Amino acid sequence: MTAPIVRFAPSPTGRLHVGNVRTALINWLFAKGQQGKFILRIDDTDTERSTQEYEDGIRTDLAWLGLTWDDSFSQSDRFAEYDAAADKLREMGLLYPCYETADELDRKRKIALSRGRPPVYDRAALALSDDDKAKLEAEGRSPHWRFKLSGERIEWNDLVRGPQSIDTSSLSDPILIREDGSYLYTLPSVVDDIEAKITHVVRGEDHVTNSGAQIEIFKALGGTAPDMAHTPLLIGADGQGLSKRLGSLSMGELRAQGYEPMAVCSLLAKIGTSDNVEARESLDQLVAEFDFGKIGRAPARFDEAELLSLNAAILHGLPFEAVKDRLAAVDPRAADETFWSVVRENCSLLPEVAGWVETVFGDVTSLVDAEDKDFIATAAKLLPEGELTGDSWSAWANAVKAETGRKGRGLFMPLRKALTGQEHGPDMSALLPLIGRERAMARLQS
Ligand code: GLU
């Protein structure tokens, strides 16, 4: 096989979310595993809804995830090419003007349905004479333009879905150009895929029907259709579609919450596949494990709880050097190697270190139950002198045990609660030296 060339083609009408990032990731993993190329195409033919800000956001998010692109271009720079392709289709009689209004089309659909027929466009416009068209245009109507499907079966072997067959006689001729002259995505995408020599179109299964029409357009324009892979859509842990929640599942939002890019990539690369969902340290590992054959046909389940647990697993393995700057940004006192090694096991998201900064360095309200008051007063007197070290906790606990006769949970829990104000947290023998003797004593005596 020659090296693949794939493209990820988002519209800059919003932030990237887990659904489109999964498509980007699958394209990227496939291309990188075959020494291929990954092209970022900005689908901004909808000039009203596309913004520069969203386009910048797409680049920022992909870069954050590590999904670098080998080349990038915008559709809005290529209208001349689309015009040329449209002219070519017109000359071939494959692109024809239609004058029905949205209401008229709606009426036709309803009539067809009421007669038990599929609501497929009846091609009435094909019967218009030049005079008819001139008359309609004199009335102030502008045409929209439809691609004339062959009426044949279009077949391809989808890399995810297996053999596909679409009967184009069951489809309406797709509109390629709107009444206002703007392009829908269908034609520009094919023109670009031909020019960029795309070998594989990898996208969500909501595009399967488009593929039927687009394969015909590829052929009409003298290209060969690329191989195709249509991946099942994402659903939530509740089994419902994610569409309403995609805003909160945008990369901007996940990054702001402190998620690690590899947690996002690990989850999105593995859900809906035959591999186990497990944290991976690098994209290289995901590349090595990628195979279209592993992607199932059922929807892929995106569970935020699973994302959080992968994030925790990744965080716990991150060396200080990798997080130093981010820790400093949370709090300068967190940017300390010992501190990080002590608290990371207790963080699912990096910004949670802020809480442990407070626990170690801040004003902690110690928790002492009424029945533990004397016990804590005794313990305070036994706190080892001098600088506290990794051995201080056990030496102290042994001394307190000998003096009070307490052991196990009854011994350790009141000490932890008095020192940290919490029942859970990092290993006390590591935490105590960080808290230091002065603060420890103040908390025990408060
Ligand atoms: N802009 C299209 C979308 O986001 C691209 C689809 C495709 O990959 O062909 O759905």
C-alpha cells in the first residue's frame, strides 16, 4: 500500500468536542501508523457561521492533543476551484438548476408521503425549458443546483462497516449550490479530496448517505473515490446521544478543567473498539495499537467517569519535570518535587493539587472529636523534636501508642484528622515532613 493521505475537516463554527476529536484521532493514528500524511482542512464555506476565533481554537486544541498536521488549507480560499468543478458538472448535464421554494419542496414531500412513496425529489426541474427558466428568473427566482444521481447502486467496502451498497435511485438529487450561490459541503469536499490526493475518507457514520452521492461526484470529476471508513457515533454513559452535552465536552472545557491530553486520546482511541480502555502514555503507543478492524459497529460509549479515572492513572505516572510549570501556575508552592510525589496519588485532575497546597502549607482547621481531645493533647507533647523526616511519623505513632494504649484506626485516624482536617489523603509519613513541625504543632494545639 502507498502511504495514506487523510484529512480531518472540521467546520469552524464551534469548539472541537469529543465527537470530532475522535474522528481526528482515528485519522491521525491510521496515517501515522502507515507513514502517511494528516491534512487539516478547514470547512469554512459557510462564511456566516465560520469564525477566525473558532478556527484558531481548532488549531490550539489539535496542538494540545498532539495531533499535528502535515498540511492545512481552508475551503474559503478555493471558491474558484469549486466554481470550475460546478461548471464542469453543468457541461456534463449533471448539475441542473431548480427553482422550487422550501415551501414547495415541503409540500411535494408531504404529498409523496401521503401516497406511500418515499419523499424523493421528483426532478420536475429537469423538464423546464429555457423559456420556463427565463420566466422564473424574471419573476425574481434564483436557482439552487442539484447533482443528477445515476440511479445506480453505489458500492464500496467500508473499512469499518464492511460492504456497503446505496441505491441512488432512493435518494433525492443532492443540492450542491444554494439559491444564494453558496456551496454546501458536498462538492467542495470532493474537489478538495481529489486535489489533495486523499486516499482514505474517515468520518462519522452520519456521512454514509453523503458517500453514495460523493462517490458519483468523484467519478464525474474524473477522480477515483478514496477508500472510506465510517465510524459509529458516540453515545453517553446513559446510552443517549451526546449532542446536547457537546458544549461541556469541548476540548476548551476539558483543558480548563485540567484534563491531560493523553487521557482524552486514550479514551477516544479505545472506546468502541475490541481493545480494553486503558491509559496510554503516548500517542506512539496508540499508533502501534490502531487497526480499523478493531472498531466495532455499535455506538462508542463515552463515559466521563472513565475519562476521569484514566486521567488519574496518567497523572500518577507523570514525573515532576513534565508538570512543573503547570504546578507553578496553580501555586508556586506546588512546584516542588517532593510535594508532587507525595500528593499526586491523591489527585484525579492536576488542579486538585491546590487543595493539597492548602492542606500542607495553609491554615487547616483541624478536626478533633470531643472524645479525642485528651488523646491529641498527649500526642502533641510527644511530637518528635527537631526537623521532621520520613521516619518521624512511625516514631511518633509508636510513642503515642505506648503512652495511650491506642492502636490501628483509633490511633492513626485522630492524628490524621487533627493534622490535615480530613479523613483521607496521602501517606502520613510522607506528608508530615512537608507540613513541618511548627505547623503540625500549631494544628495539634488549636
Ligand atoms: N465538515 C464536515 C463535517 O464536519 C466534514 C465531513 C467529512 O469528513 O467529509 O462533518
